[in-house]
Amino acid sequence: MIHYKNDEEVELMRKSALLVSKTLTEVAGMLKPGITTLSIDQMIGTFIRDHKAIPSFLHYNGYPFNSCISVNDVVVHGFPSQHPLKEGDIVTVDVGVILEGWHGDHAYTFMIGKPSDDVIKLVKITKESLYKGIEKAVAGNRVGDIAYAIQEHTEKKNGYGVVRELVGHGLGKDLHEDPQVPNYGKRGSGPVLRDGLVIAIEPMINMGKKEVFTEEDGWTVRTRDGKPSVHFEHDVCVRKGKADILSDYTGIEAAEKANTALYSVD
């Protein structure tokens, strides 16, 4: 069942989404070689609770951390650890919160130092594809229009692998609601997008082939060929004419640029 939100509910969801954005901005300020992903996760949990919210990933279906931090060939659901980050790593930080009963959930991929040119291109194209998908998140279109826009920009134009097993989703009182929002598909297919639908659009794009596997921990998803993967995610409300992006990368990007340990594609 698809749940549509009224204007008041959308504004409450915007507050949740923006708290995730602020959390990711804090992450952007602290990332550097030598830092552990576990210390980042601990900061995330503290920051969210200090803002009177709940880390929604913690204990979700048994997940044991405040956030998902995925490094290099980890696509999603990476476990924070004591392993220090190093120059050239790409790091996706995915954060969820519950604020006043509503979920916010989005992600950003960071580059530690300057990685190889092909990795930089993968990050750039994946981020661009997110906005290509968002452009199609308008009332009257269909889910397949979002999916096709992302797939066309990443797979068809640039030869990357679009992960099939993992998709975007509706968002609201629950972390995962209908409809599913794939990153591949046919234009004009899938459920019709109607005003007030809030969805998380999240391209997960592999440098190599699309195939992935899940490690024995039951969570960590890696590329089967061991090549890097990139993940960006925004919370978006479907509107007539133009989608309303509830989350905000502005602060994250500013902190990323100000942090000399990070490389930015913008």
C-alpha cells in the first residue's frame, strides 16, 4: 500500500531529512586518513540523539550499528569497524533518523584524498544520475521513468553496472514503504507517481559488472568483481511540475570542500 503525505506531514519529514543532512555534514568535517569508520558511527549516534532523534538503522532487523559505512567495493550496509581509512578510499555513509515519528534516510559518497580518475568519474556520474532520476519524480510520471533515467545515464551511456538486488523505496512512518524504486527499468512502467508521495531515490552503481554478493554477516553487500561501487541518496516528495528534495547536500558539499583530506567532484 502506498501512503501519500499531506503538506504538514511532508514538512515533518523535511525536518527528519535535514537532520540526516546535518549529520552527514558533521561526517564530512571529520573524514581523513587514519580515522576509523567505527568512530564515525559513534559520532553519528551521539549527534542524532543530541538532536532528540533516534538512529533508525540501529537494531533495524537486527542491524548492530547507527549507520552503514561502505568502503570501496562495498555497495551498501557496510559494518563500521576499527579498520582505519586510507588515502584513495571511497566511503559511502548512509544514515537514517526517526524524528517526531517520521523517517529521514539518505547517503553520500566521499573520496579520501584524490583517488584514480576512473573512480572520480564513477562518483561524478552516479551523483549526476541521482538528479536525473529526481527530475522524473513528478506527478503523472511513473516509477519506471525514474529508473530509466538513472540506468540510461550510468549503464547505457557510461557502461557501469546498475545493481538489481537493491532499490530505492517509499519513506514515511516506516523506513521502507511502497513503492520500490529501482535504478533500472522501462519508461512508462510501474506505479504512477502522485502528489505527496515521499520516496528515497538511491542509485547504487558499480564501476564494473552489476553482480553483487552478501557476506556471511548477512548485511555487507560487495561487488562480485571487487571493483568500486558508489551510492548517493536523496529524500524526495513527488509534486506537480517539479520534485521537492527534502534532504540537502549543500552543507555536506561545503564541508567536503573545506576538508583538505577530501576530494570533491563539484
